[in-house]
Amino acid sequence: MKEIIVSVRKYESIDGKVFDTEDECNHYEKLLSGERKICHNCNGRGRTPDEEYRYPDYYECGTCNGKGWLEKKEKWE
């Protein structure tokens, strides 16, 4: 018989929410702190439909460059 040890790493944000990856946790904490905000143009999806809203013609959001969020500058525009 073999003994197998399994380790699972999770990340907890400052408000107690648990994430699978460190990047997800960091992103969430930056949203909470106000360093980042969800893109108003694509609502966080990173993609916008074409002008005639034909499916599946979606394009990368020009406001956030496909990220779905915006970094804080000196002040929000």
C-alpha cells in the first residue's frame, strides 16, 4: 500500500472570500480597495458586440483592451 499526500492551496481575501488562484484573489482585493474598477463599456466581459448586435460577432473592448477592468490613474475618468 502507498500513502499519497495531496496538498491544495487556496487564497483568502481580506474580507474572507476564498479563491483558487493568487491572481484571482489579488484582482478581487484591488476591486475592493478601488485600485481597479469594472469596465463600464463591456461590464467586465472584455468583449463587446458589433454595432448591429449580431451573434457571434463580438470584438475586444476598446476601453479596457479586453481585460474587463480598468486600473486607477490619478483620478477616475
